[in-house]
Amino acid sequence: MSLDLDVAVTYLPKLLDGARLTVQLVVFSGLIGLILAVPLGIARSSERLWVKGGPWAYIFFFRGTPLMVQLFLVYYGLSQFPAVRHSALWPFLRDPYWCALLTMALHTAAYIAEILRGAIQAVPRGEVEAGVALGMKHGVILRRIVLPRAVRIALPAYSNEVILMLKGSALASTITLLELTGMARTIIAKTYMPVEIFLAAGAFYLAISYVIVRLFKLLEWHLARHLRHRG
Amino acid sequence: MDLHGFGPQLALGTLMTLELAFASLGVGLVLGLLGAMAKASPHASLRWLGDGYTTLVRGVPELLVVLIVYFGSSAALGMVTGWVGMETHVELDPFAAGTLALGLTFGAYATEVFRGALATVPKGHIEAAHALGLGPWHTFSRIVLPQLWRVALPGLGNLFMVLLKDTALVSVVGLDELMRKSQIAVGFSKQPFTFYAVAAGIYLLLTVITGGGLMMLERRANRGFARARS
Amino acid sequence: MRLKALIVATVMAAVAGNAYAADIIRFGTEGAYPPFNQIDASGKLTGFDVDIANALCVQLKAECTIVTQDWDGIIPALNGKKFDALVASMSITPERQQAVDFTDPYYTNKLQFVAAKGSDFSPVKLKGLVLGAQRATIAGTWLEEHVKDAEIKLYDTQDNAYLDLSSGRLDAILADKFVNWDWLKSDGGKDFEFKGEPVFDNDKVAIAVRKGDDALRQKLNGALKAIVANGTYKKINDKYFPFNIYQ
């Protein structure tokens, strides 16, 4: 047995197609997840039980079960009910792409919300008190002081979460999507050369995660520019 | 709830999930410790090896690691035994492949946890151990490891929770753990929501129990520190 | 009389003992392809393929194990020596013959579409439809080769494809006729029916062994001939189908 790299080269365009879908899934689920996570994270940091109860249960479920189970629940599970199949949402839910995007966004939102909660609690008390002293209202303090500060604190953890979603996106192959892993598995079904094709797919994932890490480093550097001027 | 007689099968699957999780934990802890020692090594080649290991494994989907280990291991081991002139076939069954794959992943992340914890062990303690005439093994097992353990425990606990959920991926190569048993039940009953919801409930239960166990372990590891802190 | 019985028993034990030592055949199958191979609520592997494998083993007086393997990786697993023979309703194709060797066929299948009762689906106008098949099957390959203007979705298991046909995500499924036949008479398939004539009708299904494993291949061929001749095959056939699938 030796590696047959020609096979990997022949199927490179197909793998590229798969990689494009992978990147799409990660970017969109990362953005939607972030948007969902902001209210979740804020509510979760509340001291009132009725405010933080809902987000707590949401986060508990999505962090306590495997992404694969969540994906199967949404894709195969929901269609068990005729009511879902006849609802206005069905055009979306019948499409594996939307199911994958929805599940990944809901899943990552739970993790991002926890990151945000940690970041909000890490904002120095003195800065909030300074806002109060200046006569700022609660909402203004949240918007002008707490959130901008929390975003900078949360950014490295958020970039880790995006990498985790990149890896999680491979599960979309189990609901018929031909992203990188799905494409690799389909090619292997034709060529019976699992090692070569999986290694090629692995190289693609490494390249994508490298690019993501660089982009976030750039963003961190950009967000910290006012600190550099001072020093 | 009607489980169509699949209740005992799901219980067996849960048991297999736990076996897989703990076996992978064992492999992963060893790999993590080795990785952390490699990264802290004075030898550049060892540091390079440690870096290569964590970068590669952490950048590739766990699902792909499972598939590569399962389908690649026979080929890779065949190549190695071929070089030394043996005609043997070494094979990894789904359980062994899953254990190795999840252990590799756990170990890559645990390397970072152990590395951080290693840095918190005061150099003076190690010097004191040397002064007392303890050998390297005793220094490690009596002085370094107990302190390392306490600092690393919360991080390792989080990784174990991730590992517990990653066991579902091994269903793809045919290990009869909880996820695969659920899929089989769905194939029979045509009731995907019912069985995936039950599976989700069981995973949640496992998470809760693990979380409780970890809290107890942390309290135990922190004996003697709690008072000094408050 | 007693002595004779003792001698016979000893000889048989010796023969059986030899067979035990020499012949352990490890079969692999998928376990998600009713009625050919499936796992029931007690966790037992059942189905036509499984019965055939067991009958072959009885014929060969061999000790047999049979394990399940995800379909996608079933040929790599055979070549990776995770088992010795594949009895998983696998069709003989030129592509597969590059990777494995096949025994003589043990049944003949056809590929035929199923779609909802009353729908105007027809195999000759597939444009714009969503069609499903299992990944890495000849049905999947047929769709990819013959259908250019429809969306093709490939599934990890046949069961999952049927779930999506029931839910309306698919307009039709292309699969082995006998598998479809079994599903259509189940509860999930009651609103669906065969559509059109089979698109491919000479699908020879055989047991796969590793390339060059002629000893095992010939042994299995011999046993297959024997169970067809002695009526065991017909008994298994009739347990699952009211028609002959050997041909």
C-alpha cells in the first residue's frame, strides 16, 4: 500500500467545491449565532431568575447534547410531525442546507452566550460606576461601556468557537450536504481510496482554520489600536 | 413513551458510550501529559513534535479524525509492518479506532491544559525535591503531579464533557453506542423525533452526572487550599 | 451398535474439530438494509443476507462471525481485513471489481423508482425533481450518470432516504427493487408505489472477498451451488419473498 496522490489531485476541484460550502456554513452560522448570543448572554448575566431562567435552559440543552443529535433532531426529527410538514416553515426545514445552518447557529449561540456572559462579568466594576457617576442610563452604559469592552475581552474565545464550528460543520455530511467531509466521503465511495482523500480534506481544514486564526488576529489588532496610540 | 422494545438496546448503547468515553480519557490523559512534557522539553525536535501534534489534531474535524484513524490505521500499520518485512494484518475495530481517535483529540487539547498547569508549579518545589535526593520519577509523581492535577482539573473536566459528546461521532464507523442504537431504533420505528429526543435526554443526564462528579473531584483536589484562600 | 455410534461420533467430532480449527470465516454486512440485513429490537442481526451467510457456514462446517459496518466504508473495511467476506447485497460493478473479487451471484436485482401514489412521476421526465439514493450504491451511481437536470441527494443509509421520501423532501427514490418492495408493504411505505419499469434489470448481487483471496472465493462458490441444489436456498428465499430472486 502506498499513497496515490494523483487521486487527490484529480478530485481537487470537487474538494474545493466542498470547501466553499464548508466556509459558507461556518461564516453564516458564526454570524447568526453571534446575533442570537448577544441577547442570550445579556439575559443570562441578569440577576433576576425569570430573566436568566430561559437562557439558562437553552444553553444547558445545547451545551449538554452532541451536535450530531441536535442535527438529527432538526433534520429527521421535526419531519416526523405532519404539522411541521404542512407549516409555513417547511420550505426551509425541508432543505438540509437550512437545517444545518439553523442547528449550527443555535448550537454555537449557546457557547457564544456563555463566552459573552463571562466577558460581561469581567468588565471592571469601576468603569460601570464611572458611567453611573456621569449620569448615564442603564441601556447607555450597556451599549457604550459594557458591550464594547466585553467584545474585546471575548474576541479570542469567540475565534476559538468559530474554529470549533468549522470542525462541527463536518457533521453536515450526515444529512446529505456535500461540504468538505461529505464530498470526501462521496469521492471515496467511487475511488475506494479513503486515506488519500481524507488526508487531502484534512489539509483543506487546516488551511481554512489557519486563515480564520489570522483574520481574528488582524481584527484584535485593529480593535486595540486606541490602546497602542496611548502607549 | 413507546420505545418499541428498544429500551434495553438504548441502555446497552449508553453503557458503550461510557466505556468509550473513559477509555478515550485514559489514552488522552497520557497523550496530554506527554504532549505537555514535549512542549516544555529542552530538545527542539521534541518541541516541534508537540507543536505539530496539537496544531494538526486541533485543526481537523473530530469526525474526520475518527474516519482517518478507522480507515487509515490498517493501511498505515500495514505499511509499517511491511517495511520490517512482516506480513501481519493489524486491525482496529470501531471501539479501538474510536478510543484512539477521541484520545488523540482529547490529548491535543489536554496538552495545553497541562502546559498551563505545569507553569504554575513553583520551581522551588522541584529544587527542594532535588535537594532532598528524590529522583526524577519521584519528583514528578510526588511533587509535580499532585499540584498539576489540582490546577488542571477544571480544564480537563471541560474537555471530558466535550469528549462525552464526541463519542456520538464513532457511530459513523459502526460502533454500537447510544447514537447508533438510536439510529437503528429509528430505522425500525420510523419515529426519528422520539428516539433522538430520548438520546438527547440521556446525553443531558450523563452531562449532569459528570458535572456533579467533577465538582466533587475538584473539592477533593482543593483540600487544604480552600481555607488559605478565603 | 453402541460401538458403531461411538466411532461415528468420534469421527464426526474430529472432522468438526478440524473444521473448527481451520475455518473461521468473518463476514461483514451493513445491518441497515431490510429485508436483506437489519438489526432487530433485541440487537440481533437478521435478514436474507444473514441467513445465506449462515447457510453457507453450515454447508462448509465453518465457524462464522458476522459484524456490521457502515456502508460507506464497507469495502475499505474488507480490504483493511476487518472481516474476510462481505455479504451485504452488494452488486457486481466494474469499479468494485477493481477493489475486490466477487463470488458467483446469489441473487439478481433490478433498480426501480418509487414515488408517492397518484403523483405523475415518471422515470423519463426527471427534470427539476429531487431524487434520493443511498451513497455508494449502484442506484446512486445510476442517478449520477443518467440524470443531469435533477437534484440528487445521497444518504448514509437506505432508511434515512425512506424517511426523507415519507417527509416529502424527495420526489422519488431509486433503489433495489426488492428492498423497495419490502418497504412498500411496510407501514411507512403505504402511500407510495413503484413507478415505471425498472431502469436497470440485470443487477447481479454477490459476496465480495479481498482481491486474490481465491481459496475463500472458491469455497463460497461451492457452498452456494450446494445450498441452491439442496433446497436450503429456496427455503430462505420463500421466507422473505413470494417470488424467486435467484434467477
